[in-house]
Amino acid sequence: MVGRKYVIYNRVSTDEQAERGYSLEAMIEKCCCYIESQENSTLVKTYVDKGFSGILLPSKRPALNQLL
């Protein structure tokens, strides 16, 4: 069986989101738990854009641009 490969793209654009439990670390941990729960799965890489609005085009968000 061929395993699944995952990447995580993560961003938090405001301090308020981080204060409400949507911190980068918390989101990455949830993603990692999901990946670990899947058979034959591998986390390839995590991409993080800290403090970048989702309204920005991918070319203005370095980690998303790298992922694409």
C-alpha cells in the first residue's frame, strides 16, 4: 500500500485569533494528530505564514507561495 503524504499550511493573521486558541502551535498540533491517526501517512513539510491576512494573494504570503 502506498502511503499518503501530507503538508500543513498554517497562518494566523491577528493576535485575537491566537488569543482565542487558534495559535499556530495549536493548529499544527491538531493537524499532526490527524496525520498520525491515518495509516501509512507521512508529514512532508509544514508551511507557516504568521501575521499574513488571508485576503492577500498567494504571492504576498511567502509560505503559501513556496508551497504552491
